[in-house]
Amino acid sequence: GPAETREIAALLAALVPAEDPGEPFDGLGYRGMVLAEVGPEVHPCPQLRISAGTVTATCADGRRAYADPGRALERRLVELGRGTLPADVHRILVTVAGLGEQG
């Protein structure tokens, strides 16, 4: 919903530019999340890949990288996904993301 969209936009706006990690990991297993068709109200770049503490944005003028300290954005997206993804799919996502509850 609109509240979630604003929250994600705020989290993205707070990201700090980082070194581009290069090509994303391309093997099997969890490779992070991709937000596609991102609207300009959320981020100026239309595609974002969130993985392992880095956000890589694909923009009209090339790629930009940002740091996601503590994987805060990634964790929040996983949490938001809990409400919209089928429960079994979400469980798999949390497990492969390595963001499951510790304990």
C-alpha cells in the first residue's frame, strides 16, 4: 500500500553510496531480491537488486551501488513480503536470505 511504498522510498533515500560490487553472484541459491519497475516516487532508478548488504541500482545512466548497513532494507522487504507472499514462499525466502529468527 501507499504507507509501505513511502517507507521503502525513505529507506532507499537513506542509503549511502558504496563501491559497486561488480557483477552479482550468479550461482544457485539466494541471490537477493530484485525490485523491478520501481516508480520515480520510490527511487530514480527503475530496477534495484538488494543482496548481502548492497543495493545495486540499474539506472538510465548506468549502475549505482549503495550500502545497506545491517541489511536493514533487505530485512524490511522480507517483513513486508510476509503480508503479500504465500506463507510457504515467504518461509523459503527468509531461510535462503539467512534472515530467519536467530535462536
